[in-house]
Amino acid sequence: MAEKRERHIKTDIMRRVTTLYIFAILLVILIAARIGYVLFFSKEIEINSKRLEQQIYKPATLHAHRGAILARNGEALASSIFRYSIEFDFGAPGFDDREWFISEVDTLAPLLADFFGDRSAGYYKERFIAERDERNPKRSHRGITIFRNVDFNEWEILKTYPLLNSSSILYSRNQHEERVYPLDSMARRTVGLNDDRGHYGLEYAFDEDLRGVDGIEWRQHITYGSWVRTEKPGTSKRLIIDTSGRFPIPRLAERDNPWPDIDNQDPVDGADVITTIDADIQAFAERTLRKRLADEEAIWGTTMVMDVKTGDLLAISNLTRDVNTGVIREDFNYALGRRTEPGSTFKVASMMALLDDAGVPVTKTYNANNGKAVRINTGRTTVSVRDSGDDGGVIDMRTALVNSSNTWFAQAVNDAYRDNPDRYTDFLRRLHLDRKVCVGLPEKMGEKEPDFQCRTSGHWDGTSLVKVAFGQGGMELTPIQVITLYNAIANDGCMVAPRLVSEVRRGNEVIRSYPVQVLEDTICSRSTLDIIREAMEETALHGTGKYDFGEGKLPFRAALKTGTAENAQGHGYADGYRVASMATYFPADKPQYTILTSIYTRKKPGKAYYGASLSGPVNRDVALFIYNHDDKWLKSLDTSGETHRPTNIKGGNAEQIYNVSNYLDANIAERNARTTWGRTTNDNGCINIESAEGGQGMPDVRGMGLKDAVYLLESLGLKVLAEGKGMVCTQSVEPGAAVERGETVKIVLKTR
């Protein structure tokens, strides 16, 4: 019985062992099959290998630095800076020593507070210590941002601070570019934008040049937040089974390349756009126009300054005033994009046509009817025209331009061109009044086409010829087209295109240049030009511009034409909207600058709305600013070699008189040591100091400055009343006369 039981146990053990072996063998076979499948048939290893490799190696875009937009002297109107994020790894090994860490933070915190100016030193200290103490395995080797992004120069400074130069800093390569405008909103519609805030101006028009070409950089991941530049990864190999023969043969073969077929490529930074803008003139023109809009409660305005010979736009300001809030901002380029009827500034074009084309003599007279309406028969209808003021009775052409007579030009153009209006409009085309003039600028800058009126325009009727003659009747021009015409008059008849960009440059390499472009070699005959320029100068001296540019007003002579146009865009003429303009060039004898200001406003009691009164002060102030800041008009010093010494020095304390005289190398006589207060006299160029002290009586303070005179008189107990400025010329109490304490003495000062 025992033997049977023993055999049963052995059999059971063998069965179990056999089962276990079979299971093990099957498991080995399954594992081997799986390994064989994965190695030779499945792409799982390849896929995982690719995935791992792509986590280790990655191509990154290297953004090109956007080019700058510069003023003509190189000053930045728009530029870009890179900003970087700085992250801290508070799990770094060096932070285990808490006492050392706190001592470093004690020094660092005040420096950060002073550098950023946004938080206290206590905040930075508490934040650093808290982040260090709260670190844990899950947060180890994770970047923590403490303060704002910084630019490269700021980072170079920060790296010199305690703790920030240790391995705890993770210098993030996640940089981003920030566009900055150093002159804030100045010339913003011209400089422009090209982002989610808008697309306009030079930023938009020259975007392709400015943005450059991005590069590619292969990076290998080292640890959190840390990458190094490397070469493009090579093609890896995989084991495959060649089944083309009778027996499968394993071999290594190149697998599909998972990487883009690109190599490291450095970015090409954007080019710089060099404008013709003069930052100083631009700033002053904008400031002056802004003040004028605010003072006169106007709606919008534009001021441009152009170089006569080249057509360079030295300033182009466009401002809008919110009629509800009074806030003034730059939100539209009126100079290029707003058409309006030009008003009386158009009369020079009519005058040019009459003289040069129709042969009307400058002595031709018409009755201006002393400001009353004049009825003109056009052959198809009768038009009533009147002047804004009393321009007199019978006047000639020159007087008509000087006084800006609507009636004279309406009658003259009607008589000359009534039977052939096409001849008149054809002449206007010669002046480029029917097309854009900014031929060197990209279309994206947004110059608007003129609304040119002629018999085929669809808006021409029996009144058009008469009204267009003095700048109304639907003929609409942009301010840039008006200033181009006046600049041609200043430029001896040569019409040059407005130029806003002189070149596009990358470093010292000129990518593209924009030379001066001549639109017309001459717009009229020399005799016609002389008559018009003479009349425009007379307009400045004695005509509609005399209040700002008349005799003795400025240190130079200017020539100008004013214009006030009724405006009916979006409303009616009767609503009182006006476009007040003035075109000016100076100096009148040798013109170098042309200025145009156009201001859109609505008639209000006590507020200016004429071209002369509203836009005139802007042109005057801008012209005077340019004149005072242009070196070529500064008078040179006399270099005859003759020595000049001061001959008049104020009286007062004798010691101070003597010291000042010696310092200025004045020819002064020897000082009397007993004289404390003195007055000076001039004896053939020699300055003498005479005693001004009156003993117990009234001192002689004549010739003294206010400070010394008051001190001397009040030291005697006298009360002083002073009038004027300069040095004392009279005193109410004669020198030497008896005076009492508390007595009032009046002194009068004048400048010599």
C-alpha cells in the first residue's frame, strides 16, 4: 500500500514538472517568436526609434531679425529687439546649502528691485526662498520664472549679479521679437504696422524687405530646458531579412530617413528702410499741428514738409481729433489717402493755364463786384459766383491771385475755355493733376487717385468749368498732389515726385535705391513761372498771408497761396464744413522747402476756418523752426582779427565788478581799495569804477543790476519799488539826498 502511494506521488510530481516544462517551452517559443517578429517583420522598433530620435533631435526655426525703419540721419523710427525668458531650476545641486543660498539672495534681492523697479527687495527675497524650500522631486529640474522677459543687454547685466551666474539659471532659447517705436506715435501712419493691430504704412509696404529670411538649426536635447546645436542626424540602419533567395538571410540596411532634407541654415536678417524723414522737423510739425487742432477744435489735419530739389518728404504728420472727447491721435494718412476739393490753392493751376495756354495777359481785368455775386453765362446755364470778402472792383490777374478772387478766375476761365473745355483739362493733365504722383512708393502706401473732372468723367455739367476754375466743382485732390504742384513752382518749374524712401540697405550693402524722379522737366514757361512766383510772394507780404508772413514778421521772405474749400462729403455744402489749406515755400528768392497744411473743420463762432487763419500759423511756425535750425542760414562770426572787449559792465559790488572785468578781458582802470559799491563809466574804452556810496545819504544805484541795487538800498532800511528790467536808469531820490529808514524809493530799469 505504501509502495502504491509512493508511485502515485512520483507520477503526480512528474506530471506537474512536465506541465511546467511544456509551459516554459511554450513561453520561450512565444517570446522567441515575438522577438523574431519584432526584429524581422514588425516596424515597432523602427517606429519607437524614430519617436525617440525625434524627441532628441529637432529642427528649430531661427527667426530673422526684422530690419529697422530709419530717419534720414539714421535715427530709428521703428526697430526690433529680442526678448528672452529666464527660468530657475531650484532643484539644482548648488541649492542644498540653505545658509549660502539665503546669503546670496540677501545680496541679489535689492539689485533686482532696483533693476526692474516693479517689486520690492522683500518680495524677491521671499519668492526665491519659498521656491527653494518648496522644491520636491516632481518639481526638480523644472524651470520657474521669477521676473519678466529681458532683452540681451539686460541679460548681460543680470549675469553679473550674485546667484544669477550659477548653474541654477536656465537660459531659455524661446526668444521672441518685439517691435518698438522709439519716437512713440510720431509719424505712426507713415511708419505703419504689419501685425494683428493693422496693415499699413512702410511696415506693410516694405514687409518683404524688412522681415528677412528665417534660418534652420538642428538641436539635440540634453536636459530640461537645455539644447545644443548639432548637425543634421545621419541615416540610421535596421536589421531586415532578405527573402529573395531560398533561405532567408538577415542583413543591415538603411531605413527610411525620418528627418527633413534640410541642413543648418543661418537666418538672413531683414534689411533697413532708410526714409527721408527728418526726425526734428517731423516732431515739431506734429506738435504744432496738434496744438492747432486743439486750439481751434478742428476735426483732422495734415502737415507736410518737402525738399524743393529732391522731393524728399522731411515731415508728414496726420492727426485726427475726436469731436466728442477732444483726444488727438494719428489714425489715418490724410496726406496720401484723403481727397478733397482743393479750393483756392487750385487757382495757381488756372492762372498757369490762362497765361501759358490761353495767352491771357496778366493785365487782363474783370469786375470782382466788391464782394457781391457775379452772374456768369456759361453758354448752357448761368452760374452765380461771389468772393468770400470784398476783393475790390475791377482787378487784374495778379491782384486776383493775391486776394484770392473766385469771381475773377471764374470769369477768366469761362471766357477762355467755354467753347473748348477739353483744352483746359488737357493742360491740367500736364500738371499731373489727373494721376498719382508717388511713383516711387509701393501701391501699398495707399495714395488715392485724384477725382479728376472733365467732360468724359460723368460728373461734368454746365457749371463745372466755372467752379473748377477756383477749386470747387467736384475736382478732388489729395494733399500730396497739391504740395507736388507747389513744389514744382518753387523748383523753377521742374516737377519731382515725392520721395519718402531713399534706399533699402542691409548693413553697408545697398539692396535697392530710390533716386529722384522727375515727372515733368518744366510745367510752364519761364515767364509764366516768374509771374506766378511774384504774385505768390506778394500774397505773403500784402495778401491773404500777410498776418503771418507779412513785412517784418520773419527773418526771411516766403511765397504762398491760401485756400478754403467748402466740403460736402457725407453732408451738404450748407453744413459749414471747410478744408483750410496753405501752401508755402521759402526763402522766396532761392526756395529750399515747401510746406503744405490742410485742416478739416466745421464753422464755429470764434474759431478759425480760413486757410490763412487756420493753417497759416502752422506753416509759419514750421518754417521759422526750419530756418532757425538750418546751419546754412547761421551767420558766420567776424574773422577780421580785431580784438573786441566789453565796454559796458553793470555797477554793484566793486570786488565783483573788478573780477568780472578781468575775466572778460575788459580794459578796466585800477580799483580804489576804499570803494565797496561802485558804478561804472566808460572813458574812451576804459572802464572806471566810481564810488556809488552816499554815506548817510542816498547812494547812486544807476547802472546797477536789480539784485545789487535792491541789496544796497534795503541795507539802509529803505523800501524799494522796481519797474522794468535790465539795469537801473533812474531813481526817485537823487544821489546824496537825505533819506530816512522806511522811506520808499522807486527805481526804473531798462536794457541798453
